Amino acid sequence: MRKVLAVIRREFVERVRTRWFWIGTVLGPVLMIAIIGFQMLLAGQGGGHREIALMDRTSTAFGADLASQLQRAIPRFHVVRVAAGAGVADSLLAEVEAKRIDGYLMVSDSTLTDGAAEYRGSNVSSIGDMEQLHAALQRVLFAARLEERGIDTLLVQQAQVTLNLETHKIMGRKLTGESGTQSFMTGFGMAILLFVAILMYGVNVMSSVLEEKTTRVVEVLVSSLKPFQLMVGKVIGAGAVGIVQLSVWIVSAKLLSGAQHRAALANPAAITPSFQFPNIPTATLVIFVLYFLLGYFLYAGIYAAVGAMSSTEAEARQAQVPVQLLLMVPYLSFFALLNDPNSRIAVWLTMIPFWSPIATPVRWGASPFPVIQLVVSLSILLVTVIFVTWVASRIYRVGILMTGKRPSLRELVRWVRTA
Amino acid sequence: MSTPALVVDRVTKRFAGHTAVDALSLSVPSGVIYGLLGPNGAGKSTTIRMILNIYVPDGGSVQLFGEGSGRDHSARVGYLPEERGLYNRMRVIDVLLFLAQMKGLSRRVARGRALEWLDRLGLADWRMRKVNELSKGMQQKVQFISTVLHEPDLLIMDEAFSGLDPVNAQVLKDTVLDLRNRGKTILLSTHIMEQAEKLCDHVGIIARGKKLVDGTLADVKRTHGGRHVLVNFDGARGDADRIFADRRLVTKADASGPFAELELASGADAQDILKALVTSQARLSRFELAEPSLNKIFVDLVGPEAARAAEKPEVAHA
């Protein structure tokens, strides 16, 4: 047991000492700050002043009316009406090019009858601008048509309600403070974090196994402790590094979200960025950590075996591609999971042990499902972890002492059966 | 007689396609330097790995210090594998501490001894350096230290002297002799007979996984060497070739240039050979009755072919 502890200690200390550990640990939070900053920057820009020209081709007063109503609907837009004529479109184009205006809206009589309008500008890719323009234009058109049919202007104005649909997730019977966007971000964040962490620490185990194999240190080690003890020590040591790094990331995410929240309270006028750190419920966090650990053990065992059956770093990198693809399935399906957390696919993803480590926390984060499913999923995963570790340790035992070419699948089966 | 440090009892190891070790039995007495000799591919490393529990024998058993096998006694056994290597990116001192922990030593005790050994082998200033910053020779020394830090009763060295320059080889030899003098047992494998002859008290010669002969060096020489004559010519060889070919006098002659090693036929008198040489006008600078060299015994036993194969690098096999 003391020897296993020494293996764990070495694995942990040597990895924590590397430059990459510190870069990774610090880079995580820095990346988070960068994302928020970037989002705030974008949001800030999105809310800026816009110079819009309205090129009026109508034969009625509708155009002028539209201009003033748009102006009222979107105060940050400055709308100037320009009567259509020869060369007007060209000169407006030149204005846009010279950045004196952001763009121009072309309306004609058919706008009122068919709803046809055209906007040309340098800001068309700004979703915020276009959504506001679209919504305002629709409202004005709606009112204009009703008035045309003789409905009282006041009545129309009263009938027009600005809709503000807030989305809130229901957890159990409680309403959470989480918005739809945040819910999405939670799922997305968990999927990325689980994928990256399981893969990264799994590969760490692989290269550590490979180092001992290529330097032949493994012979000395195996003459002192059982191969299984050595493998378990390695897996736990590298996993401990993972836990430390993940903790740093999660804690800094919590702190950042707190800071962001306070900043939002202090300055309510500021435009809220679209990226907000979600408030993750404890149950989700527990499930996340549980599935990370089990998923890590599952894949670390496989990676240890892959390292043991390879002779060079290049060979190992090639051999681990199928493993990586296996882990990629639930990662890539996170969108489906979030879209419909109770679909048949989602349930299957939760049950298949090679996929559940990523799929289950993501699905739970999107919408908690019956606890019985969770219990079944965990049981399947646990049994698989034990079985895979057993198989991997047998491959490991034979593989670490092998040199030469990589074994075929048939040879691997023989290793497992005779080891 | 005290319990042997190591008993190997009819162990067999088969790998896909061939038998690497075939019902091999050895007995290594306590407190000796035992040379496990054989050409490459003879099964030396495989035998050593079975002794250490790295490989599981397909048949037979290994006993260390009277009971149990390698891993049970890992605290009492030091092992220097054939292919050397350490953790390249670790500091020298950390590697030593870790490997000592694997042998059951506490870090505190290990640190004291490691610093002592590093100092003794001239590596004190390198203890905080990473292994890959050291020269190959230094790395070998560090690895050697790692095998003796826990003061093992049995030290097993596979191809003990391979890759060492003469200076380091001498350091290693001195250290090994010193350990023996303090009552430790050393099992070393080599295919370089000159080294084995100078160092070993006991030898076991194996080829193709089977034991050919074992015993004390003196016994092996007596029973397998016969009576030998060493001859050096000083110019003229006279009728030497004809005399050496006379089977009534000489059973086997190993002549090359001005030197010859002869094995006397039973009942022959060395004086008759001397007389014949002198009368045939040969000029001699040396005529000596001697023990056969270990190399000669080795070549005779394993055959010249296998002995030559021993000069080639070993082909990796598993």
C-alpha cells in the first residue's frame, strides 16, 4: 500500500511540477474572463448609435410616416428619409462606403401591401440591429394596415404590447433563476469540460505508462510491486491532478459569476452580456463530479492499456484515435441532448457506459430525469469500470514487458485470457 | 552449508514459437558473486526476469532466501535491468527517492543514503539536475545507486558491464567486490568471459535455455578444462603444426599467430611436447602449464558458432 501511495505521489508531484499544468490551470480562468470580456465588448458595440437612411419609393405619405415611427421605436437609430430618385441609391451606397451612414432601408408601396422591404448596410450581420429593425418595421406595418382599414389609432396603440418573453427553467417544482441561455451554457460547458478533462488526463496516463515502458523503468517497478498496483497508482495519481485542476476551474468560474452578478447589480443600465455564468445546482455538480470520476477511471484504464500495447509515442497516438472517437460521440450529441433531454436517443446516451460520463450530466443539467434512470446508468457505468479495469490491467501486465510490433486484436484477446 | 540465496528449480518459459528457458535449475550460494554466462539469446534475461517475478514461469519454481519468490523479497533484492533507463524528466534525487520507496524505504532514510552514494560516485553536484541532463555514464551510475540504496542481500545485474567505459566499469567492479566482502550475494549475467573470470566465484553457463555446467569457477575449470599448455613463439615455429596435430600429445589446439593454447591428451607429458618443439628448431618465449581460460571452456561448451553469435547485438524478442 505504501508503494502504491509512492506511485500516486510521484505521478501527482511530477505532473504538477510541469509547466503545462500551470499553463493549463491558469489558462482556464483566463479563457473564461476573455470570453466574458469579448461578449461584453460585442454587446456594448451592438447597442451603439446607428445612422440609417430610409429611401422612400412610395407614392403616399407612408414613407415619411414610417421614418418618424421607426425613429420613435428605436431611439438609438437615427433615421433620415430620402426621396427616391435617379442616382440616389448610388449616392447612398457611397455614403455607406464612406461610413457616414450604416445602411439604408428601401420601402415602396408594395411594402404596405406585400410586406416587401429591403435593407442594405454594413451592419446586416449584427443580429441585434436586424432583429430590432425587423420587429419595429413589423409593428409599424401592422398598425398602418389596421389604420388603413379604418381602425382607431389609439385602439391600435393599445392593442400593441411589446412582448418580453423570459425563459426560466423548472427544476422539480421550483422555478430556478436560470434562463434558457444559461441552461444551454451549463450543458455546453459541462460537455466541453468533461470531454477535455477525461481525454487529457486519460492521455496523461497513457504517456506515463509509455515512458516507463520505453525507459524500461517498468521492469524495476514490476519486480517490486504488482502491475495492477502500479496501474491503479498511476490512474489515481493522474486523476488527482485532474481533480485539482477542475476544482481550480470550477471555483474560479463560481467567483467570476459572482463578480459578474455584482457588477450587473451595481450598474443595471449596462447591457447584460449574452454569456452569463449559470448558477449550477448542487445536484448537478455532484452528478458532474461523480460522472467525471467514473468516466475518467473508465477511459484511464483503456488509455493505460493502449500505452502498454504501444512501443512509441507515435504508435500510441495512432492507437488512441478510436478511443477518442468513442468519447466524441456524446460530446457531439450534446446539442440533441439539450434540444430534447427526454428523447429516446438521450435515454440511450445516458445508459451506454462509454457515453454516459458526458451525456448524463449534460442531460441532467438540461432537465432532471427520473432518479431510477440515474441509478441504472450509474450501476451500468460502475460495472463497466470494474470490468474494463480488469481487462485493461491484464493487457497492461503483458504489454508493458513487450517490445516489437503492436499486438493484433487476436493477440490482445489471448493476453487477456492467459495473463 | 547455509541456505542458498537463490534456488531456481526446473523453470521453463515458452514464448510464442520457442522455448526461451528449458527446465533450468541453478543454485546460488549466499555471499558469492555468481556469473550467469551464455551467448545472447541463451535465456539469461528471461531467467532473471522469472527470478524477479517479472515473468511468470510456465513450469518450475524460484525460491529466494529459502522461501518465496522475487516480489515477496523485493526489499532484499536489487535489480539492474539489461536495458538501462530512468525517468528522463525527473530530478536525480527524486528518481532515487522514488525507486527506494518502491523497495520499501522511507523517503527520509533514502535521502540520507542517496546523498552519500551520489557523493561517493562523484555525482553530488548533479542531484537537483534532471536525469536527461546527465551523460550516459552518469545515468548508469545513478541507476546503479538505485539498485543498492536499500542495501539488498541479493543484487541482480543483467549484462552488468554493458555500455560502461573502462573507468566506470572499474568503479562498478570495485563496488560489487565491496558488497560481496560485506556478505551480499551478487548474480550477474554477461557474455564477456574475461570479466566473469576476474570477478566471479561461481558460474553457470547456459545456452539455448539449458544449463551446460555450473559450480565454483575453480571446479568448472578443473572438470571441464583438462590440462592446458600455453605457448608463445618467438619467431620460428619449427614443426609446431605437425606436433599440435599429434593426437597422442594434444587433443585440441587453439593456435593463432605467435600464440597457442593446447589441451593435453590424457597420459601425455607436457615435457614431450616441449622437447619436440625445441628439436624442431622452434624458438619459444613462453611454455606454461596452465588452467584453461573461461573463454576457452565457454567456446568449447557452447560451440564456436554460438560464441561468435555472442559478439553480435541481441535481437529483441519477447
